[in-house]
Amino acid sequence: MNVERLDHVTVNVTDLDRAMRFYGGLFKMREVPRPESFTFPGAWYDLHGTFLHLVVVKQPDALTSRHMALWTSDVRAAAQAVEAAGFPVRWDRTKIPGVDRFFTDDPDGNRVEVQGSDAV
């Protein structure tokens, strides 16, 4: 097998509108149409060729360290925006050379890592 790329990641959410405000509003992800054959609620976002699929479930997933990581050109400004929107910002002190990063949680508690250059 020869894997060519990561196509998409699915995140389970309990309230689609609330999740869309987080991912589409706060993170400014570009929503794209889902196939018309899908009969269950959800939303898709295009992250430059890799997709985020939001799928509505009745109960949130158990809280774990499982997460996705997003890259931004200004991690400090991203942290300020996340905090101003009322979401937690937890800076990770475990260094990756050249990278600064923090973790936050979406409205359902799904963990999201945000990374950027550590040019401080």
C-alpha cells in the first residue's frame, strides 16, 4: 500500500451550529458542500485539500488526548482569538524545534492543537 495523503478527519459534535461557529467562525475554515446523498447532519470544511468533517452524534465522545493539529502563521494571535472567544488556551511546554503550540477544546471537549512558528 502506498498512502498518498490524508484526505479527511471526522470530529463528532452534539450541536452542529455551535461547532460550526467554532470551526467555521473562530478558525475561519471554509465550508464546502457535502454529498447530497448524506442524510445525517454534519458539515465539511476544506483545509487546503484536507477536509474536516463534522458529524452530529447524540452524546459527546469521551475526553482523551486524541486531537488534530492545525498550523497558523501567527500562533500568538490565534491564542488571543481563542481566549477572547471564551475557550481555554493551554500552552505546551514540550518543545518541538521551531514550533510553538497550544491546546484548546471545541464546545464538545474535542481537543485541538494549534501550532505556529516560535519566532518570538
